[in-house]
Amino acid sequence: MDKNSQQIINSLKNSISNLYTIKQTLNDINVFPVPDGDTGNNMYLTFENILPQEEFTDVSDMVSYLNSQLLLHSKGNSGVILSSFLSQCLTELAISSLENPKTWIAAFSAGYTSALNSIATPKNGTMLSVMQVISNISLYSAESMTTLDDFFQKVVNIAWNETENSSQELPELKAANVIDSGSAGFTAILFGIASEFSPRIADIYEETYTPWVNSYLSKIDKPSLMRYLASRDSQEEWGYCTQFIVNKTCGVTKTKIEDMFEQFPTTQSLVVLESNSFLKIHVHSDDPEPLLEHFSNSFQIDNISCENMSDQSHSYIGNGIVVVLPSSDFTDLFQSLGIYRIIIWDHLLEPPEAVFRSISNIKNLSEIFIITCSKFSLDVISKSIKKMNSQMRPFLCSAVTIPEAVGAILEYDQNLSPSDNQERIRQKLNEVTTTTLLLTSVDGLISHQLRDETIIRDLNWQNLMFQIITSELRAANSLITIYHGSNITTKELTQFTDRFTQSYGSMELETYGTSNARDSIILSIE
């Protein structure tokens, strides 16, 4: 094997190793184009089995083999774009000296053009942006072009900076407070290539770049991402990631394939890759069956795969929790806890069939965990779910107040089954005391009945609340939570908080308000 061939193989081995070390992190911060937690796997699987088992004597033959393997094994949106870039990049490297930095920039440029042309709707803030900047010769100083060591130091720095900038490019990434996982994975590949020509870069990857990427595991804001997704009409419908190969023996071209997709206007993320013998198609489709039938009637298609991205997405960002609220009050609170499946059902205005219908219309989940905020809703839904005729299995939480619903969400463990969570939460709710203070006054006084049936009355809700806390308190280190409406003023809350701190300095107080006036204040002690 000649020197060029060996360097290419070593570069790819390094890249595969780099991807392996961070693939789970790439999965965990995967937000765009679909938050389905598989970018790391897809990039790694695209690479994993491409290396030849036997030695090639000619670098062009070896590159031809690598390119065909890349296209065959490319998986997912990130994998097919990556394989398009690398295939053309390797083709350029096969005919030039790898010792010249200009050879690499020309190869990067060819790879970027190929990847760009393969994508129907390219987006900034993705690995495509990283491919573009490393191809821009104006970003390289004369000093950085002197040696391969200096050149590749510059390559990884440019790629790293662009990856960091990706967090501000796409609304999904901004909402989740993360970098683009595809860009991070592609930069890891560049580190692998660079370390073959600049050994110190391997240390930078291990000691600095990898910890930096891993730091986003603690930065990712999934509740914020869910709120953003909830603001979009199609947040729950991702469709299917569909891939297949079209044999070129029938004379089909890339342009013809792209033209045929005009008959399927709802498809997204179309990528078409071309080799000497076949075309690889990747597309996101709501219903892949008509599409596959159409292409199979026209061409010979093979290697068909369809993955339900909705299932993957809900496994990644969702937990199957559905909250039923009697009004829009406190929806912001539940969204901040990562819940975006919220059903508003006012039983005074809508019949029981309304909430039953809303639950039945939830799609793409095999199991749901329903949390209510009132005893009436709990009873109605308990009867309704017994009549459900669907493949979805509903589990009902025993929460009957806002605080209990919040506690149930905080206690929910995604590693447990819904039935196990039912029991876990039931035990937790037994430790929570919830009381509702009605603000309706009679003869100018607000009344409340304590647990021992004592009736207390006062002009001031704050005085009553302190009597309730004193009566219900079970431990000195309790958490006290107040849920109130907009009719409770900031001044009143400040007075209550100051008095609470003086009286119960060892306890924690939290308050949650709504933009609507409420005729009650809910108190939770746990």
C-alpha cells in the first residue's frame, strides 16, 4: 500500500475512533432536523464498516471501494450528507499529493459542493456550514499553509468555531441551548483526519474538544425545546425517515429522481447521492408507502428502510405524560417542567366526551401517563379510558390538585414503566398535604376549615395561610408552595414571603402565579 493510501486509511481509522468516543453525546444533544437522538449512531454506523479487508495496490481503486461503501452504509440525514462530502473529498485526494495544504482545501471544496448539491433544502447551522468554512481559502493565513501541522491546526480551529456558532443559527438549537450534533460529529472526524498529519491534535481532541462537546449534556434545555416544538403546528408528527437505493441500469439520473419528488410535495430533508452503479435516496415522509410504490413501479429499488421518527422523537424528548387542566392557568408552569401534551378541559363548558376525544387523538405513543388536577376529572377520565379502543395503553395518576400534579411530574422516572411510576407516585403523593383557601368573603371575612374541622376566619388571606401552615405542618424542613392568581399583588406576596422567612427560616417557600385572577390560593406542604 502506498503512502497516500495508508494515510487515508489511518485518517479514517482515527475518525471512526473519535466518533465512537462521542457518539452517545451526539445522540443526547441531537435536536435538528428531528430531535430523535440518533445522530451519533448514524454517523458512526456510516463509517463503522467501510474500511477494506484487503490491501489495494492502487489508491484510486481503494477510494472507489471506500466511496461505494460510504454510500451503501450511509444512515440518516447526517450519514448521507457526510458520505456525500467524503466521497467527493476522497476522489480529489486520490489524484493529488496529501502533503500540500492546497490539495486538502480543493478536496474540502469539492466535498462541500457535492454535499450542497445533494440536499434539496440546505440549512445554515449544520455540518454543511462547517464544510463550507473549511473550504474557504481566504480564512487561511500564509503561515497556516506552510506545513501540514500548521494547516490542520487551522482546519480544526475553523471547524470548532463554526460548530460553536451553530447554537445561534437554528431556532431549535437556540431553544435547546445546544450546538448542532452533526456539526460536532463532523468536526470530530476532521480531528481524526488531522491527527494523522499532526499528532498533537489527537491530544487536543481528547483533552479539550471532547470535554467541550460533553459539556452540552448539562446545558441542554429540553423543557425549552419542548415549548418551542409545542408552538409549531406539527410538533408531534415527524413521519418516517425513508432510505432506499435505485439501480442505475435503467438509465435513471439524479435529476430525474429529484424531479419525481415534485409529486410528493410534503416530503422533507431530501438527499440524493450518486455513484457509478446506483443512487442512494434519503427523505422524510409522512406516508412512505405511496412513495416507495411509485419508485418501485419505475425502477429497481433495494435496501429499503423506514424508521418512525415520531416514536424516536417522543422517546428522546418526551415521556408520554399528558396533563389535563381545567383551565389555561398554570400551563406555563407545566411546560417549564417539560410537558407539552396539555389538554384543557372545563367540565362546566364541555361534556366528558371532549376530554375522552382529546386523549384518543394523541398519536405516536404506545403508552401515555395521564395526570389530572381535579377529583372530578380523575373520576371522568378513569371511566373514559376503560372504553378506549386503541393500541395506546393509558395509565392514570391519582393526582387531584395542581401541587399533586407538579409533584407527580417531578417524581416521574423515565427509566421505570408507567405502571411502576403509578405506584411510585401514589406513595409520594401520600407525603404531600394540599389545601385550597377560597378567597370568597362572607360579611367581609374569609373562612377556612382546618383538618380538625375548626373554622378559622380573618380579613386577611395571609393570616389564614399562616394558621393553615401551622395546623398542617409535619416537619421543620418542609417545602411550602403557594399557587395563586393575578389578583394577589406583588406587595402582598412580598409581605407574605418576609413574614414566612421570619417565622419559618428553616423551610423553603416557592410561589407560582398565573396571568388570570383566581378565587382561591392553593397551598402545598411536602
